[in-house]
Amino acid sequence: MAEISGDGGGFLPEVSNGRGVDSQATPTQITAPSPTPLTVSGSFKEGKSSSRRRTSVRPSMDADDFLNLLHGSDPVKVELNRLENEVRDKDRELGEAQAKIKALKLSERLREKAVEELTDELSRVEEKLKLTESLLESKNLEIKKINDEKKASMAAQFAAEATLRRVHAAQKDDDMPPIEAILAPLEAELKLARQEIAKLQDDNKALDRLTKSKEAALIDAERTVQSALAKASMVDDLQNKNQELMKQIEICQEENKILDKMHRQKVAEVEKLTQTVRELEEAVLAGGAAANAVRDYQRKVQEMNEERKTLDRELARAKVTANRVAVVVANEWKDANDKVMPVKQWLEERRPPIIKQYSRREKKASK
């Protein structure tokens, strides 16, 4: 019966793969003992994987948000820009309305001056009309007097003619004075009456001219009055428009106040958001530093594991070579029955069939 030698290390299973026997060892080799590797716990692996996931997801999201904030695609900034544009539009509308109001005020002042001038002219024209009416009344009285005098002169003329007839009828009477002596004063009176009538006719013509000119002046005054009334109505319309514009200005001022309040609120919100962004940036920087530290540690652990694996391989090779040398030396000095059997062969002979099947499956899986 074969013996297990203690020179080659004996029954030394390998623990690195979690199995008792190295599946890659040859049947003539005894597996060399290897120290337990520095394995990482499952919780640390899970934490590492989760930290990798977090570092791979969260910094990207924070960076996207930070880039969005830097590029100005923040809805708060968009809203602030919109409100600022609305405030600028309202200010421009207010400026235009104020300019219109100033122009309307200037036009209103000019119209008031024109109305005052027209009222002065109307008062003057009314005074002139009153004077012309008084003159017309006086001239009408004079015309009446002239007509009365004319009638009287005509009556005197008729009376003189009657007297002349009487004189002609009584020419036969020798005691009567001569006709020429009687007609001379009457003719002189007739000449004077005719001269007065001619003067009165000239005066009447001049009065007619004056009345026509006054009527023309009255027509012009009526036209000016109508134009003044039209301008006054225009002034009333402009005053109504001015009142409407004042109401619109008040509404715009109220809207401007509301927009200012909203702007202040949005500015406060933006300040808060900037503070939160700074805090998030600091958190992102801190998370990045922690992630970098974790990555450094992970890299160091990987390097140490690789170094450990290389050392384990070299140690296993050295032990295998030493075991081979020891077996060869022992077999040289012993008989055939006392030769050292490899540990792997000895274990396989004593394993139950179930364990052999399991080891075969593991070998196939490892291949």
C-alpha cells in the first residue's frame, strides 16, 4: 500500500479557488500550499459596484444640470428673460404714451391759445357788430328823417305846383305880383331840396355799402365761430383721449409695478438657485474627489491583487518544482512498493463517485 510522504509537503490543499484540490495540477505533482488571498467581501463589492454606478450616473447628471445652467436653458432664467423683455416693452410703451401725451398737451395748449385768440377776435367782432348796428340804427333814423323830409318836400312841390296853377289861372288879375318873383324862391328851395336828396341818396348808398361789408364781416365771424366750435369739439375729443391715455398709463404703471414685484421675486429665486447650484457644485466637486479617491484605492487594490497573484504563481511554481525534486530523490532511494504516490492520485482513489463527478464538472467548467 502506498504511503504519503511528509517530505513533499503531504496533503496540502489549495484554498485560493475555494476547492480542496487544484484542478490544473498534474497527477505526478503534489499541490503546493498557498497563502489565502486578500479577498474582498461581498458588501464591499456591492458598495464598490454601487459607488461605481453612482459615480458613473450622478456626476453625469449633475454635470448635465450644471451645463444646462451654464448654457442658460434654466426655465427660471428663461422666465426672467421673458419678464425683462415684457418690462422693456412696457417701458417702451410707457415712453411712447408719454411722448403722445406731451404732443397732445402741446397741441392742446396751441388749441387753447387759438381758442383764446378766436374768442378775442369774436369779442372784437361782436363789439364792431354792436357799433355797426348802432350806426345802422342811427342811419335808419336818418333815412327815415330824409324820407319824411322828402315827403315834405314833395308835398311842398305839389303845393308849389298847385300855387303855380293858381297863378296861371289868375294871370288875368293885374293886382297880383309877377310869376317870376314868386317862382324864384320856390326854385331855390327846390334846388336845395334836390341837393339834400342827392346827399341823402349818396349817404344811403354808403350805408348800403357799409351794411354789405358788415354782413360779409358777420358771415366771416360766423365761419370763424363755427371753426372755433369745431376746434372746441376737437379739444373735447382730445381731452377725452387724454383721459383714456392717462387711464392706460395708470394701468401700465400698475402692470409695471406687478412686473417689478415678479422680477424681484424671480431675482430672489435666482439667487436661491445660484446658492443651491454653488452648493451642488461643491457637492459635485466633493463627490468627484471622493470618487477619485475610491478609484485610486480600487486601482491600488487591483495592483496589489495582481502582484499577489503573480507572487502566488511564482510560489506555486517554486513549490511544485521542489516537490518534484523531493519525489524524484525519494523514489531513487526507495523500492517500488515504498515509492511516493502523488497526493492527487491518492485522493482520487479514496473519493466517492459523487465527489468525483463534481470534480469532473468543475474541471469541465474551468476548461
